[in-house]
Amino acid sequence: MQWADGIWQDVCGWFFPSVCAICGDGPLHRTCLCSSCRASLSMVEAPICPRCGEPLAGSVGEVGNCPYCGGGKVHYDFARSACLNKDHLRSLLHDFKYAGKIHFAGTLAGLIDDLWHTCDDRLAGEDWLLVPVPLHRRKLKKRGYNQAEELALILSRLRKLPVLDALMRGKDNVSQASLGRKERLRHVQELYHMRPSVLRKELVKDRAVLLIDDIMTTGSTVDVCSRVLKKEGRARCVGVLTVARTVNT
């Protein structure tokens, strides 16, 4: 049971303290980063595009001024990331995603949780439904967990918000990491769909949804997921929150 797994992780965090995943200092309780290493992370700071969250040089006044999304045809209403995907955080996320370091989830979800204090204008006043970006079942079986779901479950406990496994991912024979932005956009168009049971029960209809993922790179995945949630699931609005953002140059 997922709630029992969360309690077990908390118990282990207290009785089996860890050391910092970056510098090795410890012991630490319920975190994988010491305060100094956490403070050293490169946070996403203004100016950013008010829609896609892309860090920008100089200043930006309106959505349409962003050279990345151009205020154009993105299906999410806004996207925000806690940190830049670089240096130690990049290694941390890689180990969390591919090396079975599931115990990093609490610390990484905490970085997303901090966004509630920095973008209250976007996040306040809504009864958000948390939806993790899904993995294909083959990858889920091989990895043993979906990193986005682990983040969403912890955020659910921190923010007292519901989580819904609303999306499913189809067959995928190509690694997203090997593709550029245009190739990713074409590739992901037919990969994501609403779960039939969620559609049948209209669990997303008229809801404000927050898509949760570990990294936003080109934005193609969250954009397609947002389109599906709005067009198939009839969500009222969709925001995106991720731990890290890869800056597009």
C-alpha cells in the first residue's frame, strides 16, 4: 500500500540516518542533502517566462515575449521548476531515476514544495489534483517505480492534495533523451492517453491539475500530457511542476 510505503520510508529515515549524497557529511535524517549542499543548488530565478517558466536573460513583461515558447501553442497554463538541471543536482536526479535511489524522493519533492512559497499567484486558491507523468509499463516493471509518482505521493502528504494516476503511456521504442525538441514533439504526440477508468468516471473533468515530473527539458512531454488532460479528460486548467529545468539555448 502506498501510504504504508511512505510511513516506512519515514521510519527508516529516522532510525537509519544517511549521509549527504553530494559531500558525504552526516548523519542526516529524512534528507539526502546537507544544508550547505542544498543551498549550493542553482535555483530557477527571475526573470522567467510567465507561461513556460524558461529562465530568460534581461526582462520579460508579457507571455508573448518569450523566445522559447513565444506565448504560442502550449497546452499547459504555466510551468515552474525549482532548480536548474546542472552540476550535482543532475547527478542526483540521474541516480534517483536510474540507480534505484528512491530514498532521494523526499528531498527532491521538498524542492518542488518550495515552489508554493515563490509562485503563490499561480498555486494559491485552487484545489489541485496531482497527476504524475507516467512510465510505460515495461519501464515501470524494470525500474520498479515511477520517479514522478514518488514525487507526487510525497507532495500529496506535504500539501494534503489528492494524487490520481490519470495518464497512461503507450509503447515507446525510442529514448526521449536522444532526441531534439522538434523530434520529441513529433515522437510524443501519440504516446500518452487518459486511463479508460478515469475517463469513464470523469475524475479529471473540470479539475485544476498539476502535472508532476522530475525534469522539464524541451517541454514536449508535459505539453502532450496537458493536451490529453484538457481535450480527453476535460480538465479546467493544467499546471506543471518539476524538480529541475534544462535551459534551452
